[in-house]
Amino acid sequence: MSRARLFVVIDAFENDMRAVVEKYLLDHLEEEVALGPDFPTAELYRSNDAGEESVSIVHYLYLRQCYDILNRNRSVLPGDLAAEVRANTPGLDTIVPIRNRVMHGRPLRPEDPESAISALAGFTGRYWQQTRATLIRLANDPAWEPAFETLDSPSERVLHNLPPADYDETGLIGRSDDVRKLVELVKRRRESIVTITGEGGIGKTALALDVAYSLVDDVTAPFDCVLWVSLKREMLTAYGVREISTALKDLTEATGSLGRVLDTSFLGSVRELTDMLQGINALIVIDNLESAQGAEVISLYDSLPNSVSYLFTSRLGIGEIERRYPLGPLSDSHAIQLFRKFAARRGQVRLAGLSQLTLKDVVIENLRSSPLAIRWYILSVESGEEPVSTLRNQEELLNFCVRNVYDALSSQTREVLSVLHLLDHSVSFSELAVLTEQSIDELRRAIQEMSRGSLVVHDADPAGGIASRLSVSATARMFLPRQTDGQLSSTELMRREQDYLRAVERRRAEQANRLLGPNVVRVRGAEDEPAAHLLSIALSFSKKGDISRSQEYVERARALNPDFWECDRVDAFIASNQQQRDRAASLYRSALAKADSPESRAVVCHFFSGHLARAMLEPELALPYAKEAHELFRNSDTALAYGNLLVWNGKFAEGQELLEVAADEATGKTKMIALTGVVDSWSLIGNSARCRHHRRSAA
């Protein structure tokens, strides 16, 4: 049911109503009496009409007015007509807004055709001959597309040049929440620029147009005019990509197009447009903004008065001065609804009748719930393409949706995109940092670039963590296998990933076997694993004497996870081994400040006490840190460290007891160190006793 077909049936219904008013009311009642409170308005319209010939006043009544007049005068109507008018009155609440959308060029809603036909089907009497005849013809002749012209709304409040919607066949399915949110966002005017972003074909233009029409008809909207311009240069059809011959080349031409809405003699300079818009609350809607240069957009924004607001659509956005509204694919249910409805409208009965299971595979998996992909596929099949091969060969569609965004990516970003694609599963930013060799800053820029182009999807961590996980969008995933530049070897990536996973397992085993091992890096949770992996590599290089590479990996881990206390603790441990005493002490204090649990603080205390005692020869300063570590862990490592410090500080009995505990509990190298500590302790005790004896003898 196209707009033209809806137009003729609603127009037929209005003609029938006017005929009823003339035949059963105006044949014996004065116009003023018959029309009652609606007479003055209708008479004013008739008197202002340019034509001089006498025209019946019924032609100056709105649909609702005409029906209300019949209701008010039911007592003088034939009984069966009066009963029919009364019974169908509730249906007017459905018919009137549909009539206004049809007649005045507003976007149709998905349910409009069915709702209108259902409401009009109640008028079955002999008084509705044109309505019944039109409904019958529509049913018998699906190909009938009568000519019609959209009528200007007599109550148009806002000047606009909005184009007709190109989604009348189905209405704007699945975007009602987005329309509502965007209307409120634009009306508030807290952000001068709102940009709807998303991949090609996701429905940005349709959404922006629906929002613009909603604002035109919203009496609470603050705009005096809504000006639309499109920079779209090509369109995708069932027969391929076609250039739009009337497309505007740049924002300079767009400026002229905007100005001519206000003044047909407008010459096109930004300065003249600025003067024209002074004091006018205007909304400028620019579609397909990625076709313009960023500097041009900023220049236009800076030049036009503050009374102007902006609604843009773009695959990329323009940067920090905008409020971005990302638009994703349709929900599964709405995507299937669009497929069935559009297929039915195009006469593709077999496609419209596919099972729900088949449609999940076709619409969601293969067409990615993209409105353009759904329409393109159905139109292609309608044009004679084979359904299965069309699904398999979407190169033209994918190029249309992704190519210009992909071509604009830097080489570093393409490499990161290829890594995400080859992984074939979502990863955190931190994991991606381990699997690529780019700096953290370069990697962040790459993620931002891919996000702006809607090439990646940010998903919540399934484990409940705050860090999102990244994966390639469905459309980009289908597009990328056709590209060869920037692609990392899949074998190399598999090797990197396996090395990382093995290292994670090894680190976990080491932590379980010896919590306070000097080369063990501890984590707070899975989000710390990538940084811990880099720190483990740093410790490995340090052990080999390659301090430069060691420091490189520490800094990479710190850039990745700056609040992670182990970054400073490992850095301090390496610095201490390099005799950088003061730097190590400063780093240990920084690690203590970042430690966010008693356990993490105790770990830092254990290593800091060792540094103070051995590297800085300050056993007295080390003692409280060793005590704090032992009071929490109470294992052989902390008993050995704390016991030695007690002995060195002259607390022999307490220290001896802890050293003996360590010797009993420890194994391997630690046990030997503990036994040596016990022997040394007895030696110190003996030396201390002899010293006291000599002092007494001398006295």
C-alpha cells in the first residue's frame, strides 16, 4: 500500500463525506446552522480563495470537522446512516493522523496502511460508494499506482524544505525510541551539533528525516525553520551503485541550497546566509556529511549565528564539538519484520513467507540486520537475481557501506583492524595491546578511528568487568576478507596469542606455588593479565641484563594500566637490582600508594623491606614493612624476611623463633637460606653474649 494508493482511498472517503453533508444536511439547512462552530473557519477559507466561482463550503472542511458535523446532526440523518456514523466514530482517531501524513508528505508509519484500510472497512453502507469502489479496485489491482500530488498543509507552522521519505512502503520500522530520544536532544539545544553516526546503510538518513518532520510538527519545538541539504553523491540500487546527477559537490553548494529556501534569489555566500539567519531559530540538517571536508564544517559552524542548531548524519562524525548519537543495526525482531513487510510490498510472496528459522539465517547472519542490506537483497531478487548467490556475493553492497571509511584509515589502524578480524572473537583493549606491536597511544588512536567509522563493536565484559571488549562489526567482518593491505599473517597472530595464553597459565601456576616469588607478577583480576604479561617479559629481560628492553616493557605496561600497583613494584625491583637505590625507594612508595587491598599492600611491603635492608642498609626502617607483610601472609617467605630483620635489629629471641618456623616450613632454596639464617642468628647471639661479658669484666 503506497502513499498514492492510500491517498486515493482516503480522498474517496472525504468525497463521500462531503456528498453526505451536501445531500442530507445542506439540502434543507442553512450553512451556518449545519456547520455550527465550524462555519466561521470554513467561510474564511472560502472567502480567501482566489477563485471567483461559487464553491460549496464543504470543500473547506477538514476531515475531522466534516465527520463531527455529521455526528452533531445525526438526528436529521437517515437512520442507517446515523447508526453507521456513530459506530465508526472511534476509527476517526486512527484515520485523521494517517490522512494528514499521507496528504501533507509526512513520513508514513509502519502500521498506517493496515490501520487505514481496517478503519475504512467499517463504512459498508450505500452512502460510501467512492470509498467502497476504491477499496475494491485496490484489492483487485495491486499494480495500480494513481498519480497524486502532496498538498501543502494549511497550518504549516515551520518553514522547511524536507524531502519526501523514501521508506513509505514499510514505514520507519524499529526506530521509534531513537526518534523520541533525538527529538528531545535536539529540542533541548544543549549541544549545538548532534550527529547521527553509523555504518553505511544502517538508516541514518531515514532517522534524521523522521526526526526533522517530527520537529516541524512539534508545537513545543523552538525552531522557525528546518533546512535540509544532502551531500549524498551515489546510491545503491539492485543494478549497482549509481551516481546522483543532482548531487551537491561540497558545502559551498550546500550553502546556496540552504539559502534559497529562505530567498529564491540567494547567491550562496556563507556571509549572506549568516545575515539572513540572524535572529532566526533554525535547524540545519546536513545528510551524508562525510562527503565534506572537516575544516569546511567547522568554518560553517563558526560563521553562522548562535541561533542555528545542527543535525548531521555521517559515517565518521566531525570530532569533539559534536554530540554523537551512534546508530546500530535493527533488533532481530524489527529486522525480520522489515524483511517480511518489504518483501510483501514488493510482491515477493515467497520471501515474505520464509520460516522464522530461515529468516534468522538470512536477515540476521547474512544481511546483518541492516535496513539497506535487507532492501537491496529483496530488490535484487525482484530484479531476477538468484536468492542464494545474491547472499553470497555482496561485494557491491559491502563496498558501498564500508569502502570510503576503510580507505580513509591509517596503515596502523588497518593493521589493528586486521588483528581483530583474524582473532574472530572479542578482546579487551589490554589484550589487543599484547597482540600488536604498536605503542599504547597509537593503539588508542586506532581504536578511536575504527569506532568513529563504525568498524568495531564495543561489548560489555561478560565477566562483569568495567572494561569493554572489542570485535569487528558484522559488515566489516564480511568486507575485510576481500582486502589485502595491512593484513597481519594469521600464523604470526596465532603464535602471539598462544604465547600470551601460555604465559598467563605459567604466571598463574607460579603465583599459586609461590606467592612472593621475586619474578611472580600478581593480578587483581583478568583485566590485569595483559599488563602482568608485559611485566613478566620485563623481568625476563632484566634477568638477562637487557635493561633497556626491560624498561620498554615496564613503560608499555604502565601506559596500558597506569593504576596497577605491580607496574611500580616491578619497576622498583628492577631498579633495586641495578643499584638505583633512591629511584627504587620512590617507586616502592608509589606502589604502596596504588595498592588497593591489604594483600597487594603486603606484597609491596615485603619487597620494599628487602630493598631497605639489603640495598639501602636500613634494617630499622625495613622492620615495620616486613612486620606488616608477615602479619597478613604468615608464610615461610615473610617469616624468613621478618625474622632476619628482627635478629639484625637485636631482637634475637623473636627473630630466632621466626627463622626456625621458616626453616621448618620452607622447601628448596628458601629452606637452605632459612637454615643459614638460623646458624647466623646463633652466631650473632653468641657474639652478643661475649660482648656483654667483656663489658662486665672491664667494668
